[in-house]
Amino acid sequence: MTEPRIVYVPVPASPPVVMVPAPRLPAAILVETGPVGPRGPAGGAGPVGSYGLGQITYTERMLEASDTFEPGVRGPVLFEPTSVQDYLNPPFDGHAFWVDNRVAARALGDLYDFQINLIVTAQVAGGEVRLEADVGSALGPVAADTQSLFAAALEPERVTFRLRVQALAGFLANGCAFYLTSSVPITTISETVLVAPASIWGRP
């Protein structure tokens, strides 16, 4: 009978144990606040009214011979305002913009936004209307906008044009007139010109 053998199996050594100290927590900071003081006085009221440079609107709602435009014939927009809504701020307050059927600039370098609202009736449906801003330049109009007509024949329709023009030498000398050209016969039964100064150049 064979005696059992004893076999020794080497056991790998355990990795060294590294002791990591626990992070130190910062000490709590205690702040003691004093009593709240009384409320201070209320501030003054803010400015009343509109901001920016303002705007002015000229309107007429009367039929005249100059309100008829034949197709393809360029004609001036002529009217004497029957109402004026003046919301201009300095340095434009007191300035008359609509003079002799054209816009009069205040000073060189001013920039103006124009919105021209017309209520028109067309003899034929489906035409187009073009509005031009003319300051007498040899190069022609300085700005233009074209709108389509959608209403049926003889049905009143509002048409809105938007233009932006800077007051340069020609504008100062001649003013800015508006001219209308339609592809169909139209009659303007109401005219409104809104002038909104956008910026000034130099000092007021």
C-alpha cells in the first residue's frame, strides 16, 4: 500500500495594503447677521410718453382729381392732410415734415422710415402698384416698393408701402416726393404718410 504524498502549492503574496487618510472636511463657517434696516425712500417716477425719436402721421380721406391713376402712368401722390397725429420727440418735435406734397428733411444725415398706407379701388382685379421715393436725383428714385392687389374690382383695398431714405443733399434741396405707378386703373380714396425718424447724424 502506497503512502500519500504531501504536495506544497506556493501561495502568491498579498499586495501591500496602502492606507489613505480620510479627507479633512472644512470647518463650518458661522456668520451672524445683524438686524435688517428700514426700507429706503422710493425712487422717482420714470419718464412718461413714448421713447426714441417718435413719429408723425399725415392723413387725408377726400376724393380729388389727383387720386385717379391710369395704368402704366407714373403720377405723384398729392394730398392736403385733414388730420395729423404728432408724436415726435426731440430733436424732431416741432418740425413740419409734410410740406407742399413732399417730405421735408430736418438735417443732413437724418435717416427716415416711411410707411405709406393707401386705400384704393381698382377697375380691374389682380394688378400691381409700385411706389417710389424721389428726391430729384439724376439716377432716379432713391427707394421703391411694389405691392399686389388682391381685392375684386371696385372693392376698397388697403395697400401698404415701406421705404427707408437718408437725407442727403438732394433730399435737403428738393424734399422727398412719392410717385405711384399701377398696372391697372385705380383710385386712391385715402392717403396716409407716416414719417418715423430712425437716426440722426452729428448733433441735434
